Amino acid sequence: MSASSSAVPPWAGPRRPSPPRRPGAYTGQPPPKLPMRALKGVALAICCLLVVGPFLAVVATSLADAEQVNAAGGLVLWPDNPNLNAYRAILAGGIVTRSIVVSVCITLVGTALSLTFTALLAYSLSRPGSFLSKPMLLTVLFTLLFSPGIIPSYLMVKQLGLLDSYWALILPTMISGFNVIVMRAFFMELPQELIDSARIDGAGELATFVRIVLPLSKAVLAVVGLFYAVGYWNAFFNALLYLNDNAKWPLQLVLRSYVVNSSSLTPEQLDVSSLPPQQSLQMAILVLSLVPIALIYPFIQRHFTKGVLIGAVKG
């Protein structure tokens, strides 16, 4: 047979490229054997147990009665007679209830302010030709490399008259350079044609930002908002530095004082007549500090790939 007869006939057309291989498709390698699969399953089960076990022990201890906690000498793995006495005591209006209200207010106000000013700054830095955009961008990058330190920050807060004020917990950490860079990268990926069409229709910069950019940026706003909310909710060091009045303590500072340092809560501090075991009170405070973020995270998790990974990789 000649070489011309083995060539592809003209009526067959050009050869189509092979489709890309899907994740998890057959790769030519044999599947793992049963012992290896069983070993992987056991390793995953042990990892899950190490993660979930301590959390379940904390919840069980917060629900246990005094006799069982005293008999176990601390942590209880399964409460025989579960009750909510520890939660009723810390939510009776004393220092823990007050600190929860303070933490919720600081988290809500701080997250709203941080998200607003971060989005405005990131949008202004993402538009080409903005006034002083390059010096401002270099300033933001400079803050990622060099932090002012504790003493200059304390002196600045003191000079501004913010000591013993809730603004001392918000203003020094209101804008994060990392979040500005992530959000700026996301804004730069938006189609320029949409912004140009809005300007042709007569929209100004603020109207374009509010009506066009923000509705298209829900993913990055949700993720950066979660970053700020977790930061404000878990922060205790600024409160330790700037708040001298115990009545203004947020929940994390109460958690540090009465759980980490093992200080005992008194009935007068909780505004109750009798107290459950101290271990149950401490574990109940720990559970209440975890619940808000654990409830919010599942609703935000689906935005992580689009909101952070796209912006971070292309930034």
C-alpha cells in the first residue's frame, strides 16, 4: 500500500482535538487495593475524631450537672443528665451577657465600617487614572511589610483620646491592606464595558460603584466581610491594651480571663444566686464564643473560590 493511500481522506475533514481530561477520570493507573483504601479510611477517621472529639467534650461538659463534673474531675465526654444551668447563669445579665452584647455591637459596627472603607479604597485603586492611585497603592503595600508596633499604636490611640473607648477596638484595625489588595484585584476583573456603558448613560463614579460594581461583587464582599467579622469577634489584645474598665470588656477578654487564666466567676458577677460548676461555666462561655462564627461560615463558604481565590491569584 502506498503512502498516499494511508493518508486521511479529504472527506474526513481535519482531526478533532481530544477533549480535556476530567478530574477523577481514568488515568491508566490501577485503583488502590482494599488494604490501602482501608488504611486511608482509618487515617481520615482518626483525624476527624481528633478535630470533633474535643469540641464534643466541651459541649458535653457545659451540659453536665455538678455531680458528674466533680466525679470526672473536669471534662465530661457524655452528660448523664444534660441541663442548661450553665447557659442560664451566664446569660442572666451579668458580666458575660454584657460582654456578648459588646462583642456583637463591635463586630457589626466594625465590619460595616471596614467593608465600606475597604471597598471604596479598593475601587479607587482599581480604576486607571485615579488621583494619587499609585502612591496610595504603594502605601497600602507598605503596611503589609511594616507594622507600626505596639508602643506607637498605643501612643497614637492615647493622643487621639480613644482610651477606654470602643472606637479604640475598631479604628486601629479598620482597614486591612491584604483585604484591599484582594478586593482591588476582583474589581479589576470586572468588564470595563459595563462601567463604560454606565458612564455613557450618565452615571457618575458613585452611582457606577453602587449600582454596577457592588451588585457584581457580592462574593468578594461576603468573604472579606467574613474576614473582618472573625477578626473583630476574636480580637482581645486591643481590648487588653486600651480598655481599663471591666464593664466594657468584650467576650474574648472575658474568655481569656475566666477560661484561659482559670479565674473563678462569682454569683455577683453573673447576677445569680447559685452557680453551676466552674468547668461547666467555662465550657459554656467557650461554646458561646464559637457559635456565631460557626453559624455564619456555612453561608459564606460557597463564595470562597470566586471571592478570594480568583482575586488573590490574579492579584
